[in-house]
Amino acid sequence: MAPPKKTFIMLGDEKMECWIHPISGRERLIVEAVAQESLKDASDKGLTDQFCFYSQARAEICQRLFFSIRKTGEKDAERFFEIEDEVAFLPIDEANRLALEYKENFVCSGEELKNYYRAKPGTASETLSTSPSVTVVR
């Protein structure tokens, strides 16, 4: 597992130090579930497809940042945000910047996963998908 990465977060005019940690498998499942639930809720309300996908992407980013941003670089460090809703109040540019930092440091490409699992052509491990991609909302 990749080590945490030191970064900063802009809250208004304040620049605060924080650490981005890789999320666990359990947390990844929660991120995916929250994103799917957001898509379903938006769709059930009869919103346009474009807004439904925006809602899904934004929910995924917020949930992933909630799990990954910590106060220190220690393995069991306290989360930076106390509740998930606080992440939603980040300016979209700041959330996108942090999401891209997460992607650059912790999301493996298909080729990296194959090398990690030492997959051979034609084996079941060749079909492994990459970690869920981080969507940038504009």
C-alpha cells in the first residue's frame, strides 16, 4: 500500500496541512454505494441525465475525500472532516484538486495491477479491473 502524501487544503483564505491516505477496500465499497445511491436519487426525482451523473460524480468525490483526508500521516490518524457533509462545502475547484492528487498517488492503472498480481495472459487475474476512477466535476 502506498504511503500517505502530505498536502494542504484551502478552507476560505486558510491553508491547512493535511495528509491524503489510500482508502481501504471497505471504504471503497462505501464510496461506490454512496455514488450509486446519489445517482438513483437524482434519477428518481426526474432530473436530467447530465445532472444525475454530476450528482453521482460529486458524491463519489466527497465520500472519497472524507475517507482519505486525515490530520496526520499516521496509519490510524483522525479524519480531517468530522462528518461527510463538511466535504460537500469545499469549493469545487479545491475538491477536484484533492481528488486529482488522490488519483495520481493511489489509483493504479490496469498495467500496474497486472504487474502487482504478476498476471499472465489468459489468466483470470488478467480481467481485474482498476480501482474506481476518480471523476473530476467541472
